Amino acid sequence: MKRRLVLFDIDGTLLSSQGAGGRALKGALREVFGKFGPTNDYSFAGRTDPQIVLDLMGRLGFEERFIRERMPQVFEVYLQRLGEEIRKGPPPTLFPGVLPLLEELKRDERAILGLLTGNIEGGARIKLRALNLEGYFSIGAYGSDAEERNRLPLIALKRAKEEFDDHLEGEDMVIIGDTPLDVECAQGVGACSIAVATGVVRKERLEASGADYLFDDFREYHRVMEAIFSSKG
């Protein structure tokens, strides 16, 4: 039986945290660095949390070494604030079809379910816990593992090989996300890419990114299942 390592992004793909992540990070950066600049022309979508911190604070003139020295403190404050923001509400929401898709994959012996996300691990767990999703995912590769998203697929693959199946290769991976950066990191390792237009990126841009499959959302989850286990994967 040929298995698939199915890796989901979180924000914009599985759920919306209703802005809790952004509010928590901005508050943490203000607390640690004393200021936070405008972000109207900066897209958080698809980027890792450490990359976002480096980009935003670098734009305000802070030196990279100075930023890196304070990164642990930023994320300590961020995790505290993220939990508070989620408790205050509005509550996070699941996108249509997510739960039936995850249930179907959980029952399918061909699937190894995991995460590939720019969230640091602690932040990912807080968001998933808020919607009772933690139990679906066996492994993960997070922004706390690497600043560059394109390094995360091989981290996830290594962990899956060690824990589940030493015969897994890049072509056995399926990476599911809502941005061209998700598609790009899949292409870099020969994985199947599935894009979903539930995030902030317009469908036309996702189509132009060269994703192997593109869905408006996961409502027709049986079609998504067919894509996951297609010969392209």
C-alpha cells in the first residue's frame, strides 16, 4: 500500500483565527521593541512567524542581530497574547468542508496527516486546540523549525519517515495551502500541490501559481480526496 503524507497549512486553509494571530504578534512586537509600523503593504500570508518578525522590525530600522536576540522574548509574549485574544473573541472558525475531509483522511490507512505551517509550534497548537483539531495531526513542520518555508517539507518528510514509513519520498507528499508560497514549497520537493481559495489570495493568483489542483473550498471533500490520492501525488 502506497501511503501519502498529507500536510495542511493552518491559517487561511483550515481555519480563520479572526485576526487573533495578527493582533497578538503586533502587541508582542510593541511590547518588546517599543513600536510597530504600518503593515498595509506587507502580506503575512504564507510567511513564517520568524520571517514576519525579521521583515517588519527590519523595515523599522532594527539590525538583524538585535531582532534575533529578542526573538525568543517576542514569541513568549506572543503565545500569551494569542491565548488571550482567542479567549476574548471573536472565536476562530473552521472553513467549509474541513471537518468532513479530516475525518475521511483520518479513517483512510493510506494517509499520514500532518501540518506544514509558518506558525511557530506553540501558536499552531493554540489555534488548533481552540477548534478541537489537534488530534487529527500526527506530525508537523513549523515556523519554529525554519524561517524559510521551503525548508519545511523536508523537515516534515524526515519526521514522517522516522515515525511511520521509511519508504516515503518527496513524490509521496501532498501539500495543501492557500497561497502561492504553499505551492512553491511543494514544487521544490516534487510534491503534489493542492491550493484552496479560502484565504486572502485571489483564485486567479493561485491558478497562476501552477498548483496541481485548485478548489474554492473543501465542501466537495470527496473531490479533494481524489486529488490527494491521484497518480500525481
